[in-house]
Amino acid sequence: MPDEQGHPEITEMDLGTVLAALADPLRRQVVTTLIGEPDGTERTCASFELGVSKSSLTYHFRVLREAGLVTQIDYGNSRKVRLRRKDLEARFPGMLGLLANETQARREPRPQ
């Protein structure tokens, strides 16, 4: 059963739900950005500069949270997000590596 903020337990993380959350390019950008950060990094939602309205930003982070990809932490009037790296590696081994590799492949120039 998810906690009071909507974070699912590791055993409740569903591959279909995780993949559906990652299907959106903006949400995948958030996750791949966090993969590139040191473990435990917390960032504000606005720091990702996704170029969407505040209500859309709230929606995208709710989807990520409910899928189990991120943890959201409230600090009074500020909310930060952190990748659930250890939980994701335990539940879906290798998935974060695939996402990191996809991001790296997009950055490298393709041979002509």
C-alpha cells in the first residue's frame, strides 16, 4: 500500500506503470537527469526547466512518484525530488543502466 504521499512500496512497483511513466519524454528527461547525478541528490521540480505550466509540472511529478521512480520530500514551502535508485535497481535490475545508455547514445555523434 502506498504511503501517505503516494510512494509505493518496492513490492508494489509495477513494470507496466514504470514504463508508462517513462514513455513521456519530459518524465524520462527527469529520470535520466537524476541518473546522471550523485546518488541521493535532491532537486526542486522547477530546477529541471521542463518548459511546462506549474499544473503540468505537478502532474508529471505525481506520475513519477506514483510509479515509484522518485521520492518527493516536502520542506515546508519547498518540495524536492530524489531518484529511488536502490529500490529501482533491486526491483528492475539494469533498467537505470539502459536509460543512462540511451541518453549517452543520443549525445554521441552518429557516424556518417
